[in-house]
Amino acid sequence: MEWTKVEVQTTAFGAEVVTGVLLDNNIVGAEMVNAQERVRHLTEVAHTWDYAEDGLLDADGDDVFVIFYVTKDERGAALLADVREALAGLKAHEADGLSFGTLAIKTEHANDKTWLDEWKKHFKPFNIGRVVIVPQWENYTAADGVDEIIFKIDPGTAFGTGQHQTTRLCILALQEYLRGDESNAPPKVLDIGCGSGILSIIALLLGAGEVFACDIDPAGAIAATKNNAALNGINLAKLQIRAGDALACEKLRAEICRNKYEVIVANIVADVVIGLVPFAKERLTQNGVFIASGIIDDRAGEVLGVFAANKMEIIQKFEFEGWVCIVGKQAVCA
């Protein structure tokens, strides 16, 4: 398949807003990288550019690049046009003291083969706690006596790879709260905004009994999650995957509400997390935890305030490179 790879130059704050624009247009699985990494890459591949706005290489150390893909056809072109229009509208808000950076856009041609070849050069196994993320073309075996959970991924079909800071934080949190307890039934997990299924599948590998995963992408997320589940030998009877908005879609919400969950995880953006807090509290078991990530540190205080307003006790906060993951549970009444 032919793709257009799109890069948007922004700030750490703007990256969250840009991601929100993409979600509004049903684009999931965006990648974010810092300025130094992106300028190095752009210099290497400048000959492949289809289009680049002036100043794209004039990046300072605080810049963040949001990378996403659209199909190289009329539908993808229309989608990219909608994103351009929405990003242009953001500049009007800078008068309010908000900083989104240049929002310069670069596009380049990509296809499934070139995407996979690029990842094969740069994507090697890496650890997040005791979870090891391993691309499918690598042969990896845990050393004798080493307690590792191996998660295989196919980045040729899923744009989420586990490398983003917020995904790392969620994986660390899942390791904290999915410890086996033989005295209880295996925990149920709800993954809202599952993307390519990384967190859902890792939850099952860590001992979850079943996972209900949902995402607003009606096709891409479901296909990618099923593909990654197959790579990891996951029994699909334990993994329900649905498309839709967990709050707005009545049918999906009713299906989610058939159970309560020991762990609910949402790696999305701050605005969506804020809206999910009351719903997550309602669907948690008595000692269940809500793992919320995708939160830039500038907005962590706002999210923490919503947890408090909903009588959710903060039991842990993970931070990494300007991003925050908040773990909360129902507060115990005195």
C-alpha cells in the first residue's frame, strides 16, 4: 500500500493539541520525537520529500515533531487537507499566550516495504521494566534466570511501537498493578483508546484474565490489534476488540458496562482523560485502578484536580521526559 508520511513541527505543549486534532479526524497512532532526532533524520532523507514548508529544519531543542500517515489517494489527500485547515486555526489562539510552534508540515512518500525496511534498520529489542518489545523479524530469547515478558510487534502494519514516552509509562504501571494473585480470579482490564493493542496484549501477557479493548478507529486499530495478538499467541477469546467512542456510543458503552474492571488504562490525551474519569470510577472494582496517560506535564495539575473532584485517590504518578501517567482508585471514605 502507498502512504504519505506527514510530520508537523510543534512544541511539547502543542504536540498534545495536534494529537487531539488528529483524533478528531480519526487518525490514531501518531509518533512524537524531539528536534535533534528529527533534524538528523530529515537531513538523511531530504531527497525523498514531496513537500516541505519553509523553516522546517530551523528547529530548536524544545521542538517536538508529530508524525502520522495517511493513504496516498483521494481520501488521504482530503484528510490531510482537513488537518492542515485545523492546524492553521490553532495559530489564531497564540494571542491567548499559547505556544504551538511553527506547525510547519513536511510530507514524504512511503509504502509498506520502505516503512518496514526503515524500522528494520533502527528498531531493535528494548526493555521497559521486565517487558521486552521485540520486532517480529528479530530472534530474541530471555537469558536463563531472567524474568522477562517478551512482546512481539509488527511495525509494518501498526504505527504504535511502544517507544513513545506515554506508552512506556503505561507499560511500567501495568507491571505494578497486574501482579499475579492466585487467591483471586485473573483481573479484567479495560483498554480505552487501544490503538494497535500494545497495552491490551501486554496486559494479557502479564496475567490479565481478559481484556476489553476499544478505539475510535473502525478498521485500522482492530486489524492491527488482531495482528499483534496473533504474533504473541494470544487467545482471542480473552481479547474483545471494538470500535467506537466509549463515552458517546451507547451500544459500546452498554457492552463495556457489562463488567467491572480491576484495571482501566487510557493512553490518550489530557482532554479525553478528563472526560473519562467519572466513567472509569464507575466501572472500577472496589480496589481497581485507573491508569491514565498521554498527559503532558503542563496539564497534569488540571487532570489531578479532576481526579480529586471525583473522589479518586492518587496512588502513584509516573513521569518521563515531560509526560505524566496518573494512577488513581476510588477514595476510601473516612
